[in-house]
Amino acid sequence: MIKQSLYLLFLVILLSCGTHKDISKNKNAQPFVWENATVYFLLTDRFCNGDVSNDYKHPVAPADFRGYMGGDIKGITAKIKEGYFDKLGVDAIWMSPLVENITSGVDEGTGLSYGFHGYWTKDWTKTDARLGTDADIREMVKAAHKRGIRILMDAVINHTGPVTPTDTKWPDEWVRTSPNCTYKGYETTISCTLVSNLPDVKTESLAEVGLPGHLIQKWKSEGRYEKEVAELNAFFTRTGYPRRPYYYIVKWLTDLIRDFGIDGFRVDTVKHTEEDVWATLYQEAEIAFADWKKNQPAEVLDDQNFFMVGEVYNYYIGAGREFDFGDRKVDYFGHGFHSLINFRFQI
């Protein structure tokens, strides 16, 4: 396991579509190693509009820059095939979450905001139609791998999306809606909500829970209820995990690896969730990555393990390996992470 922080290169481009010319990756490049990777971060909706047919028509107009602008998965694929990332020397593309986000906007006091950024999850089991389809993701990953480029995808377990008139709150046994975090120690950073109306998943809960009624209804209306339930039953039978909230989400997130062949997770809001959650996520991610490699041998790049980098806000490598909550220190490198973003590096 790499026990150091990566100095990630974060580059964000707004809707940068252009002419497309296929440029293959340099076959004489040095062997890939994550600790020397150049990582390009993009917000999918803000990058490139490759398919205008999925452009979202807001039911109510958003505040400036807080709605969907049209960027999508096909836009990323087009730029990969054009050679845009090759020219920059990019080894890995880190993108915002592609799972389905809430439908309606949220009034944040200064205007209506929609989930264009991908961090307001509505359904972890479905690709957001405003960004594309499952087939689009597979094509994107395949195009990237053809050029030796890895795909990092954001993973969120800490919270669901906000509650709106059309987006139901998850049941009380799944989430809490208070208190807000005060950051005075371990518990007041984890067992709390980041902001008002952002339900916090009860990752500490020992109680087994059933599927939320609104999710059952949604899956039935989409004709996939039996399939999703059968997969969940198989997962819990194989692992022996109890049906606690975060184990469901681990299953759903690692399906992204098994189905699409993504190479790593950039994990969101790491310090707001118990560290054992991340150890479980990585364990299941490695299994899913091995399954994908077995099923898609022609697309395997090398024998690299699945990669996880964490966003532990305020983590500073100069302060030592552990993160200090004030009343407790946590070594995230011992719980599935190869790297943590070094926030002091921005200064």
C-alpha cells in the first residue's frame, strides 16, 4: 500500500468541446504507478456536452451557475478519443459522481440549486440520465483504457441528497437530519449532518434495515425491482454482512467497479464517516475489481490493485500520518486508503 499523499493536479475546464481527432497513447511510456500519476479532475456537467438529447430542462429556473449546463459522459469520451488528455500528459481522470441525483432544486437562501455536481444522491443503483447511460460509461472507460488512462470516480456514502417536494427523505432508520456537525471531536464530526437538509446516513447503526419504500416503488416503476433485490440477496449471502445502511451502499458503489471497470475511487467526506466503513468499501472494491478483470481480460491494463484516495478535509501530511480529531486520532491509510489529498499543498 502506498503510504504517502499524492500531489494531485486538479484541472477544471468548462464545456470544452472541440473537433475530435483520435490520437493514441504513447506506447513507449513508462509503467504506470499511482504515486506518480497526473490526475485531471472534471465536473462532468461542466466539461463537455457530447449529447444534447439529454440536456436537462429545469422545472424552475436555477440561480446563476447552479443548474445543469449540459456536460455529459459522451463529452468526456469524445475528448478522450480526441487526444485532449494525452496532450496534457494525464494518467487518470477523476470525475464527479455519475449516480442519479435528486430531481428538484433546493433553495439554499441565495437561490435555487440543482444536483449538477453529482453529490446529492437519489439512487446509487442508477446512472443519472442527465449525464448519460450505462453504455456511455462502458464506452468511456474502454476509450480511456485503450490510451492507458485510468478512471477515478467519486464515491459518496456519508449522505443522501437533500429532501425536496419530489425527492423523499430516506427512512429514519437509514438517516438522521440533525444535529449539525460542530467539529469539536470525533462524534461531533461523524454523527451529525454537514448542513441542514442533507440527511446523514447512519453508518454507525447496528440495526438491520429493509429497503426504503420510496426506493422499492421507484425500482418497480422502472421494471428492475426483482433484479436489484436478487443482487442484494446474493451480496448479503456471499459476504455474511448484516443489512445495515452502509453495507447496502458499499454493494451499490462496488457494482460500478464490477460493471464498468473503473480503476479507483476518490472518496468524499472521509472524516465524516467511521473508518471501518472505508475498510469495508476497499475490501469489496478489490473483489469487484478482480471480478471485472476476470470477465473483461482483453481490457485489463496491468496487475495494479484498485486505488482509493480520500478527501479528509484539512488533512496535512506534515502533521503526521494520522488525522487528529482532537479527542481521537485515526490512521486512514490502515483502513483502505492508498493516499489522502494534502490540503496544505494548495497554499
